[in-house]
Amino acid sequence: MGAHPVLRYLRSERPNLRADVVAGLPGAISSVPDGMAAAVLVGVNPIHGLYASFAAPIAGGLTSSTRLMVITTTTAAALAAGSALEGVDPADRPDALVLLTIIAGVAMIVAGIARLGRYTRFVSHSVMIGFLTGISANIFFGQIPDLTGAKATGEFALAKAIDVVLHPSRIDVASLLTGLTALGILVGLSRTRLRAVSALVALVVPTAIVLIVGADSVARVEDVGQIPSGVPLPHLPSLSLLSFPLVTGALAVAAIVLVQGSGVAEAAPNRDGTVSNPNQDFIAQGVGNLAAGFFRGQPVGGSVGQTALNQAVGGRTRWAAIFSGLWMLVILAAFSGVVGLVAMPTLAAVLVFAAAGSLRPGELKTILRTGPTSQIAIISTFLATLFLPVAAAVGIGVTLSLLLQLNQEAMDLKVVELKPAGEGRWIEQAAPQSLTSHHTIVLDVYGSLLYAGSRTLGAHLPDPAGAEAPAVVLRLRGRTAAGATFVKVLADYAAALHAVGGRLYLSGVDHGLAELLRRTDRVDVSGPVQVFEASELVGESTAKALHEAETWAVDHRGDAKDQ
């Protein structure tokens, strides 16, 4: 008998103990400040970020197809979760967070099973950069109150930052100095060998100074809520907190995580050359969220920073991510009591530094130089993310991507005239605006024929009005899909040709499209419209259609003279 599938899987994924165990430790250490800071973005006790940072890398690492991808807390997912929980009572927010994380995990698993990975490419790069830039700006502005120790009011992050600037008397000097010290450490260590642990140093050193000098005005993590000690235990969510905004918020989290995760997979190819499966990675991120939720953690996803660190410190297999989660569990068991002493301005400094570092000025400059379509996409998404809830911004971004795609397809459609040059060759030139009497013309089409593209085709086809008995050969090779709009455009053009005694010939038609045209009652393929199906020889059906059309034109011209 063969080995159990689980045993076969584990044997095929044997860890490189020397490399993966060592690589997992820096990941766990850096996850301490990252996880705590991510929880601050959600507006919950930082312990929830630490719980997610141990459960998600283990569960996600076991199931991902991108072996070096680390599934853990991300600022984008945290900000989306915080936006979804904004209207929830603070006392209920931890339980609501658990429920939101599990719903997001289920949505990701369903997306993976339904093989929706291919649809991430429909999200415009301009929209995605605009969204991520807006996320970074929200994080930066949103941490100004914690960084300065000032109480601020406002409906969105930018408004709160402006409120602090307009009321400088609210700033606590000790908190500001603590935050600036942490920022100085982060900047100073960013170009040294200690970069991997710079965030941890930025938490520990200023916090130690605060404790030594007794700066009681500086807020600490324990002020947010009690820090449980020991190893976390599984926890079932309370369904009483289920609501429509919570579900839509979870779906927004899932959308953000899945699009970001696909980018992580591209940046961390498997060492053995195997291609990552985006649908399997969707499932892995969903499993990571389920594990995080059941251990009272927050939403997680493929982390760009943690994955890059995993590569940099020498991770060899998926076990490097798994060991980072196991190391985090050890840290939680040994040091959870110390977490409450961390100064809140240091967490704000970590987030501000991460937000500034995630900006991509080079890509922003390139996108803004590529034309009005890209400019509209990036600016609109950025403003939506800055001033609207994250769920609404995601919806606007996705909708904008689809609209831009359809608009671009319609704009890119082009109709050209083909003239035979002998020996099966054709000369391409601009199509005329109108048809000539008793003349046959061959037209070819570039661009999509779906939706708006079909209507653009109808507007670009030469006008039959004023001509007598013109014949048009429309080449459709490679068109395997067409909708009702395309059929209507063909029917209307065929009717316009028939009204002046002309005919329409369709060449290079895919067999499936030909059957569709025969089934519909809008296009009479036995009368004024003739269909020539595509063959293996490129141009053969168009040559036959042209011969048929010219023969008909000659016969029709002769009949007209006899009359």
C-alpha cells in the first residue's frame, strides 16, 4: 500500500532545517512590531495582530503554491478591516473582527475553488497603484495623532491629521519625542545589516527610555486593553454580530488581499522553476485567514515585506514561513507580558515609516505620463481611498477598471480595407467612409467586438447610403465570442446594404460563431448575408468570399443593364 497523502506531501516538502529554521526567526521577530502596528490600524488590542502572525504563516505556508510567500498581517488588509469595523461598538469590535476575518477567509477559499485567479488581471495597474498610494496616505495621516500623543477629531485620516496641525497645543511633547526617536532609529538602521530587526529596535529602545524616565503621559499598549498571557487558544466567533456592512467589509478585505497576493507571487517565484497557481494561493490565503480568525487574529494576506525578508535571509522551502509562525508562538508564550509596556508612539512611527516606504514615486511618475486614461484611473482611485470607506473605494476601483477596459477596447477598435496583392497577399489601407456603387470591398477589424466595441464597429463601417448594389466582405477570423450587440450591429448593417441592393459576406468565421448566426433570426445567413467559415489556410475563406462577392456584383451589374 502507498503512503498516506499527507505523509507523501510532507516528504515531498522536506524542510532545509539549517536554512529554514534560521530564516524563520527574523521573520518572527519583525512580525512582532508589524503585527502590533497592523492591529492598531484596525483599532483593536495589538495582541490580535500577534495572534494572526503566528497562526496564518503556519496554515498558509502549508497550503500555498508560492512556497516562499509569507501569509501574515498587511497594512492594506488591516486598514480595510478597520474601515469595516468603524461603526461597531468598541466593546464588540474584537468579536466582530474574528467574524470578519473568518468570512474573508471563506470568500478567498471560494474564489480559489471557483478559479477566479485569472480575473485579477482585469484590475488596472493604474487603479491598483492609486489604491495602494491612497492606503499609504491614509496610514501616514491616520498615525499623526498617536505619533504626537494628541487627541484629534475627523471623519477620515486626513481630517484628523489636519486637526492636529491646527491645534498644536494638544501635542504631548514626550509622546512626540518618543515617536521621533523611533523614526530616527528606523531611518538610521534602514541601510544597515540590522534592517531586518530595525522595527523591533525602534519599539524597544524608545519604550525603555519612557519607562526609565517615567514619562507617564506617553500612551502604552496596555492602555488599549488587557494583554492575555500564554499561548492563545481557539475561539469561535459570535454570529450575533453578523451584519451586511460586516459582510461587505469582509469581501472588500478579500478583494484587496487577493490582488495583493497575486503581486507577491510574481515577486517570489519558486526556486525549482514550478509556476505558482494563483487559485491555490487564493485558497492558502483563505486558510490563513480561517486559522487567524479561529485564534482571535485579524485579516491576513500575502505580505510583500515579509516575503522579501524570507528570501533575503535564506529561506529555501515553504517551511521557512511555517517556522516563522512557530517562532512567533514561542515569542508569545515567553514575552506576551512585555507587550503591554510598548509605547504607542513607537507603533505609530513603524506605520508611518512603512507607509512612506511603500510609496512608488517611479511608478506614479510613469503612470501620470502615460495619458489621460491612466491619469483618471490613478487620481480617482487615490481620492476615493483617501476620502471614502475602504469597501467603497475597492468597489469604485474595480468598477473603474472594468469601465476603462471596455472604453479602451472600444477606442482601440479599428476598421481597415484589404486589397488583394496577388499570391495570397493583401495590402492594408484606411477604410473609406462610404461605399461605391457596384463595387466589392474587403474589410478587416482590429479590437474587441464585445459590448461597446460592437457599437464602435457599427459607427466605423462604410456608409451604404447613396450607393447601388455594393458588396462588403467583412473578415472575422479569430472572433470566437460575440454577444447580442454584435449580432444587432451585423443585422442592421446587412439591412442597410439590402436596402440599396447590396450584400454582406462574412469570412474567416469561427464554426461556433457561424452556428450562433444561423440560430439567430436577426441575421439571414441564407439571403443577404453569406457566411464563409475559417479554414486552416489563412486567407482562404476571405478569397472565396471575395470571389463570390465579385461574381455576384458582375451578375447584378449585368442584370441592371439588361433592365
